[in-house]
Amino acid sequence: MNLIYITGSSSGLGKALAELLLEDNNNQVVGVARRKTIQHECYTHYSLDLKETINENIFQKLPADCEKVVLINNAGALGPITRVGSQSYRELADNYTVNVTAPSFLCNQFVKAYQNEKLQKIIINVSSGAGKSPIEAWSTYCASKAALDMFTQVLQAEYPYFKVFAVAPGIVDTPMQDNIRNADELHFPHLDRFQSYKANGDLVSAREVALKYLKIIQEPQNFNEVLLSVRDF
């Protein structure tokens, strides 16, 4: 069997991934989110707010028949859609905590828990094209995703016997896109473009993107680069 941990499993891409994985009875899924929105006999839920300090170890002792263990750091927050000079310390800190500190710490716990186990070990951090291109009003989101990309590359260099990826999902039809379309145009000059993605049917469904991530989980040996985008395969 396979044991897969997914943060942000209550909605969007995280939920789509969890539901897709649960279609195979060989998968045991552990979701990490504030809310539980999945009911399945092969699903376990940890209720955590990733803005807060993580005081517990969610990583379980592996079942004897486990062949693969996976961590998917999917949870992320866009943060305030506003220009530098308009954000509070708490808003900045919360955004970096969810997008960088929490996934980095969970990677740390995952490696510590499983580094000596003789099975396939995979970490997938959900990245973003915003970590590679500056977007006005997304300063903390762009910066945090760039930081996560670099953390992922260092992690792979340190632990070559893990398969570690940072994977950008593209433009996905999730609640985050709803927030973007409701942004203040005075702060966010790209509002029309993001509204047009929805109006023109350019957003990709969460399930369609989840199928791309599933390919990496199933055949990680076919992917040799650490930084990936689902648009490339």
C-alpha cells in the first residue's frame, strides 16, 4: 500500500488530489487542513491551522506492507492582494508561515521520520509560476513561492535517495482564483486578465491538474528535474 499526506485537503487542488488517490484502495490518505470535507474509510484527517506553530508530529509509523510514502505540501495562501506599503506585520508573517515555514517544517519532520525506511519516498511541494515572475500586489506570494522552490532544490541535493519536486500547477479553477477576481483594481493592475480566464473558460479543473500530479506520484523515476510545471507534461 501507499501512504500519502496532503496539506490543504479541504478544498481546491488538495481535495481533488485526495479524492483521486482514494479511488485506488491501495492508497491511504492523510489530510491536513482546518476543516474535514472528505469522508472515506481510507482517509484520516488532522485538523491543523498552518498559520499556527506545529506542535505535533503527524507522520505515522509505516504499516508493514507500505511500499511508498508521499508528502504533498499543497496548502498555500495568496495573502493580501495589495502593494508593498499596505500590509500589516501579521499579514506578512501569516503568508510566509503558510507558504514557506509550514511546508519547510513538514519536510523536516517527514525526512526525520522516514529517512531510514527502505521504501520509495517522495516529496511534492506545490509551487507557482509566481515564484519566477514578479506580479504587482502579490509580493509575499511571489517571494514565498520562490523561497519554496529553492528550499526544495536544497532538500533534493541533501537527500538524493528521496525524490523531491516543486511543481507549479498552472492556472487552476480553485477558491484562490475567486479571491483574485474580487481584488481591488487600484492595487492589482492585472484584474481584467484574471477575470477573463474565468469568462473565457481558460481555467483548468482541479481534477485535471490532480491527474498530472498523480503521474509524478506513480512514476517519479520519469521526472529528473526538481522544478516542474504541469504545463510541460
